[in-house]
Amino acid sequence: MALSLYRRLPRFLRLWIIRRVAPGHTVGALALIEHEGTLLMLKQRHRRGWTFPGGLLNRGENASSAVVREVEEETGLRVEVGLPFSTVVEPGSRRVDILFWVRVAEPFPVEASGEALESGWIRFDELTDPETTDDPTRTAVAELIRFQASTPHEGRRLGA
């Protein structure tokens, strides 16, 4: 009955109700730019250790546009992204990260700018150490490794 009443409400009122009762999350988009086992990493003012280029979506912005904008702001690089390869939801911090993979033919020098203080090409195995990266960065690296290992992403029906 309540859902039937809800459906009859004007759209603006339905949205207002949803925004009051649904949990709020921050949504970010990250670019994992890779060359043969190394990833382009940044050190930023607001994060501990090495992190990926990327950041929060602006209101009304989609993840693809946000990651392209953030990469250019933080590195000066212009990239084009395809579909995201993973989405990470962290319920504790109420954070959602949308991950994009960009493979490049050769590493190139990058001058950090904007929020970024330093840049470098770092091997995958160096990014699993808690001393060099934070939890969200290690999670994103693990997702990329899983994706590249061709671990199936499709679901399946379980038996009765």
C-alpha cells in the first residue's frame, strides 16, 4: 500500500523522500594507467602514500567525464576511457569508487599538478604494502589484478 501511494507522488517529492531515507555516499572515479606491470601513481596532499589519478564526481557529472577531468587536472594528461572494469563500494566510509583501466604503450614523464605533489611509475607488487599505499588504493590494485586474470565477472544461478 505504501509503495502504491509513493508511486502517485510527484517526482520532486519522491526524490526528496529518497534523499532523506537513503544512505549518502561519495562517488569517485579513478584511472589505473598501466604500462607492462607498472602503474602511474601520484602522491597527493589529502591521501597517504601513492594513489591513483582521479577524484570525486561533480554534481551532474558522469564517472567517465570526471576521471578524464581529474587526470588532466592532476597530471596534465589527456586520456580517453572505456567502460569501467570495476566498482568498489565501501559501506563503512560510504564511498564508491568507479575504476577505469587505461593501458599505454610506453611510460612517459608526468609532471604532477593541482592536488598532486609527485608522480611515478610504480610496480604492482610495490603497491600492496600498507606503508606505501592506503586501503582504497590497495583495493583498486587487487581489483585490477583480478580483472586482468580474467576472473569471471558474470553471476550464476545457484541450485535450489
